[in-house]
Amino acid sequence: MPASIIPSDTPPLTLADFDFTLPDELIAQFPAEQRRHSRLLYLDAPTGVLRDNFFRHLPNYLKAGDLLVFNNTRVIKARLHGVKESGGKIEVLVERVLDEHHVLAHIRASHSPQPGSALLLEGCLRVSVIEKEGALYRLRFEGDEPVLTLLERHGSLPLPPYITHAPDAVDETRYQTVYASEPGAVAAPTAGLHFDAEMLVELEAMGVRSAYVTLHVGAGTFQPVRVDYIAEHKMHSECYQVPQQTVDAIARAKSEGGRVMAVGTTSLRALESAAAGGTLQAGYGETSIFITPGYQFRVVERLLTNFHLPKSTLLMLVSAFAGMDNIRSAYQHAVAQNYRFFSYGDAMLIEIRKNSAENNASQP
């Protein structure tokens, strides 16, 4: 899997190229009252034109024959607390469910648990430490019940680190897309959080089609980039699946003149990973694709996304998609206009091919 494609005459990109000042009060701590009540910033990348709107007007940017590609992963209750055999307190964050009894997990503890030791989580779950794999631990959940069942019963929702409140019943509904169906993520594909069931019905009635990929978002999505030159950064690995039905839907949309829109950076990463050989291929895989400016996109013309952390790999991805100058201008505008940032924040629609429907979009 190629990491990124950067022309040889491009100066090395540094972390400072993706920094910006974000007031703390713009970091959304709670979702909008209703999913569609978020704001929407439209960016026409070829011209750099920005337009303020509301997410409820998204259908005005679409037409019959267009295709939306959603990530249908479901966030699991991946965070557990407990103790080691020695009595020391620990926190476990499941990164990946391997099978019905085994997981890969992050463990926070004053002293790392050793292979062969045991953990007691949430007062009732007995877990064996099998081995350490890099920064993660392979754990076995004892007993007969599947680990996903145990997590749903005893775990808590792993809200992002910049959300300061403990997860509650509202989060359990709203930090999940309405179409989530494949459990395995530890972070939500947040661009999809703006869609409610009524909008999906409305879009279908318009002749806008939907297709799905699965990419189980890992905790690594929140990990900071710790190198100055971004080409030296190593991405975390995530599992993805692109069904043949989705490959066929994309081919049909393109052949009929429809536009393909990735709903979220995770959908885009799954599609680009599946197209790494030059053409989009169905199948399962692991991806550590790192998309930075200079990357040549193969699949989509449009991207719906939220606003991302300074110096983050996701900010680098959207800069690759729309152009670094466009994203700098868009983010400056978003800050000046008090858009809400990150997982519970507002949305941005980026177009890299001119959209005739855009001229008819409703104004705020």
C-alpha cells in the first residue's frame, strides 16, 4: 500500500504547514439539538469559493444519479476499567476485536501488565494478557459469551479525548450514525452523524443513491503526529471492506454522469485503499494509507467531512483533496464565523469538480 504520492519537486511538508489557531470554545462538546441542525460550509475547490449554509440544505447540492458512499461501522463500548492481579488500577481501550474472545487493546496503568497475567474488568470480566504487540496488548476474555456482547453490557462509549464530559444516554445515540450496522469502531465516522433517517428517505426519493463501505475507525485517529516532516509519519492500521455492490454502484454512477461523494474521511480512505492498484477492487483489507498533498485521488469528486484537529492526519487528507490554500482559507473562515469543530461539530462539503446544482442551493 503506497503511503502517499508527492511530486519530487515539492518542498518537504512539515507539521507547521497544518497548524492553525482554534479557540477552545469552538470545540463542540455536545451535538446539535437535531442531527440536521448543523451548519454546512460549501467549498468549490476549483474556484476557492466558500458558501455558508445549513446541513438541512444538503439535498440542494445533489441530483438524481449522484451516489453517496457511507461508512457503516458501528462504535462499540470499548472502554473498560478494572484492576490487575496486583491490585493496580487499569483502563483498557479495545482497539480491535479479533474473534469472539480475543482483542487488541490499549492499556493505561502505572506499571504495564505482563504476558500471562490476569485482569479483572468492571468487577466481573476475567481477562488474560496473552502478549504485547507493539503498543497494544492481545487479550483473551474468558468465559463463553462473545466479547462484543460483553462490551455492550459492561463497557462505556469511548468519546474522543477533546470531549470532556462522561458519556451519557444522549452520546450513546448521537455518537453513532443512524445507519451503523457493523460493530467494530472505537471512534465514529463523524461526517455521517449529521444524517437523520428522514433525510436518507428524502435523498432516496430524489434518486440519489447510497452505497456502503466498512472501515473500523481505531483510536489511532486521535494520535498526534510526532515528527516534524510528515513524510516520516507512520499511520496506524485499520480494517476495511469494500463490497462488490459498492464497486458496481460507483461504476454505474460514473457511467451515467452522476457524482460520487464520500461521506467522511474514513469512507474516502477505504475507497482509496481499495483502488491502490489503479482501479477500485472489492474485498477486505488492512490499510495504513497516509494521504497528503500531492496524492492523486482515484474514486470520488466530492467529500463531506467535519472540521479537523490542527496538525492532524485528517487535516492533511482534506488539504490533499481540496488544496492547502483552499483549506487554510476555509478554516480561517470557519473560525471567524464560529463554526463548531471536531466530532460533534459542523460539516464541510468539498467539491473538486464543478457542481451545476450548487447554484440552486438554498441560502441561510
